[in-house]
Amino acid sequence: PLQLLAYYTAVEKGCDVDKPRNLAKSVTVE
């Protein structure tokens, strides 16, 4: 999904790495 792609982009930029830690785990599992 686009949302997932946008999330990864934000993570790569280092914008939302500290906050969505649980989300990152969910994405990794998926």
C-alpha cells in the first residue's frame, strides 16, 4: 500500500524512527 511506502520513506529520512517503533515491528513482520 502507499501508506506503507510513505512510512518506509519517512523512516529512511529519519523523520519517524523514534515514534513508530511498534509500527516498524509490524511492518517488518509483514
